Amino acid sequence: MRLATLTGAVGLAVLACATPALAATPSAARAGDICLWSGRDYTGASWCWNPGNGYVDVPPALHDNVGSFQADAAGCFINWIHVPDRKETRVVRDGDYRRVYKNDFGGRIDAVAPRC
């Protein structure tokens, strides 16, 4: 019995060492969503949006404060210049991500929508 337990533990240890770590894959990201974080490198307050939700204003902690994002869906980031007729947009494609985004459009995001 001890030999089987020891063999299993050694096997798991070898498997863990042989499996490459996922680079920059945030744990909060869900398939089919666009997830936003307030900090760089997927840290801080987080929120995920799904295209089925339609147009949604980002939560207050992320308003003009998106430090990083990962997209597993297509969508549109929106910065309202003058509601409802003037906006700046950024197309987001499935697979897009930014580890550092606040100094770019992340510092201006007000909402997310399925299309620009």
C-alpha cells in the first residue's frame, strides 16, 4: 500500500514538473468572456463581460481604470466623450489581451458592447 502511494506521489511530482506553466492566463477569465482587471498583469479588481449581456457600463472600480484585459470573445470598448452622440471605440477580438493597458485605452474605458 505504501509503495503504491509513494509511486503515485512521485508520478504526480514528475508530471507537475514536466507540464509547462500557462503564461499570463488569468484564473478569473472564462471562455466566451472579456475580462478586465484594474491592475497590470491581471491583478486588482476584476469583472467579466459576455457578449450575450449586450451593452454594459463597466463597474465603478474599472471605469477609466482598466489595467489589463483578456478577451475570449469579440466585443467593443467604449469611451463616452459626450453621451449619447460622441464616443471613441476600440474593437476587441477573440484572443486579444494586454498585460498593461491603463496607459493606453484602458484609462478611458466606460463601457463594453458586442459591436462598435
